[in-house]
Amino acid sequence: MAESSALDHIISIIQRCREGKDLKLARIIYAFLCEDSFESHYVLGNYLVSLLVDCGSLSSARYSFDRLAYRKNRYAWSSIISGYIDCGEPLLALELYEKMTEERVQAKNFTYRALLKGCIVLNDADKGREIHASLVKEGLDEDPFIGSVLVDVYGKCGFLLDAFCVFENFPVQDVVLWTNLISSYADQGFVEGVLDCLERMHLSGLNPDSRTFVCSLKGCSITRTVEIGRKIHGEVVVRGLEGEIYVGHTLIDMYAKCGLLGKAKEVFDEILVCGIVSWTALIGGYSQYGHSEEALHCFQRMQLEALFPDAVTLACILKACGISRATHKDQRIHVGIMSRNLLETDIVLGNAMIDMYGKCGELSKAQDVFHNLLIRDLVSWSALINGYTQHS
């Protein structure tokens, strides 16, 4: 009885620690249980795995998980698999899923959702089909959350017909399911499919939400189909969603990428709060279409509003500097980038700086940046070669 009471007390502490995601306390509990070899205890070990995953200590969780041998329950399996997906290790998650099926342990719904998201990251439609077959066998394929992720898997991997078949055969088609189908069409550049979905949603009595419109407009940005983008913009206004911050960002990006910079600026000016994404979309549009002075003006205004540019913004403004040959501005931007050590982590930014110095004729500086890059790709070499070529 005393042992049972002590066990319940430890489990209660573990549960409270899980709720608070207290990593410091989790490590103390882990050390205490390891000291007395309790981390491999059937009950405590399974609770401990879930605790360590929730608190972000995945290596310790895996150690405890392996120590459980054949005493793992499906909650421990699900926790460790989901943990690997969340920390960007989908291959390890899928390897564990293989072992899980070998041991005839049935996965939980949220485990399947995590695994399917891993298939999206890996662009692995075949593994997605395998998991889909298991879901059908276990009668879980009609779960609304799983259905939406299945549409996402097939769509993101380029199998639009399969995504549509999952969608069509699903008993309840809600806004999330429609949006994932629209996102699939948009990612693959099938904007006519996007429009068709929006019309069918309207006929079915469902109203698209802001995420639906964001996905739709991204498709127009990818394919530069501004006429369809205008139609979707009109629908956004009818639905009263033009004030939604992410919808506004995407509209600016779509118009800027399609070369309608006046329209992009008009949408920009109507947004109540313009964040770094909106500024970057506008600056990127100006840079892409050769309006370097407007891009540099926006960059200065953004800094006056105490917004710090990210790597994408800086890459766009470096392109504008290269177009305008604004070498005095180049120097200040270069110093800012070096002070934040961005060149060590972002090859796109490094390549943009080589290209900018090359266009401005500062070939020794372009070469210095090139040699200081930790990683060089084909774009890095091409930018340097183009610089030498342009200046004989």
C-alpha cells in the first residue's frame, strides 16, 4: 500500500511538472528516478518519457524510452514520435513508427497527424500512402483533423488528384478541409483550381476565412496571375477581411510580385499596423522591378519606425543598392549585417552582398565576402563571376 501511495505521489508530481513544462524540475525528477533505476519502471518510465518530451529534453526522453524495452505503452511511443516531428527530425520519427508497427502497438490519432506532417517535410508521398492505408484499416481515416492533413500530404507532394479524392470522399467538408485543398492547388500553381474551390465553397454555404484567402493569394503570387488575384481581393473586401493583418501582407506581396507596385503601396497604406513582412514585400517589389530609390526610401522609413530588418529584407535592399550603385549605403548595410553575424548563417544574404558589390564595381569587396562565406553554392560563384564579367 505504501509503495502504491509513493508511486501515485511521484506520478502526481510528474503530471504537475508536465503541465508547467518545468525543465529544471523535470531534470531533477529524471536524475532521481535514474539513481534508483526507476526510469525503466513500467508505469513511471512511460510517464517520464512524456514528461521529458513535453519539457524539451528529447535525448533524455529517448534514453528512458529505450530503457523501457518491451514495456513501452502507446502514450510513450506517441510522445517520442511527436517530439521528433516537433524538433525537425521526421526521419527518426518514421523509423520509430516502423518499430511501433512491428511491435503491434496502435498509434493515437495525434501521432498519425504528426507522422503525416513529417511526410510533408520529407516530400514522401509513398510513406504518406502507407500511413493512409493504416488509417483506413483502423477506421481513423474519417477523423476531421487527420483528413485535413491527408489532403495536405498529397497536395504538398504534388499529387493533386489524390488530394482531391480524399477531399471528395470525406463525409464532412469544413473550412479547414477546403483551405488545405486550396493551399495544395496554390502551392502547385493551379490557380484555376483555387478559384473553383472558392466558388464551390460559396455555393455550399461556407465562408472562407482569412487563412483561406492567404493561401489563395499566395497561389497568385507564385504564378503572377494578377487578374485572379484581383478577383480574390474583391472577395476579401466583400467578406470584410481586408483589415486582417496576414491577408494584407499577402495582398501586398501578390501585387508587388506581379509588378503592380502602385496597388501594393495602396494596400500597404490601408493597413493599420505594418510589420516587417509588409515592409519587406513592398521593398522586394520595388527592388525586383528596378525602383531602387523607392526601395531605399522604404528601408529608411522602416528603420525610423524602429523596425529591424530581417535577412530577407536586407537581401532585397542589397539588390536595390546594386541597381542604384549606392555604394555609400552599401557600406552602412554591410557593417550592420556583419555586426549581427548574419553572413555566417544565411547564404542568400551573402550571395546578395556579392552580387551587389559586383554590380557596383567593388570587386575586391565582393571577393572578400565570397571568401568569408562558410558555405558557397552555385549562386555564390555565379555572382562573383558576373561581377568580374560586367567590369571586364
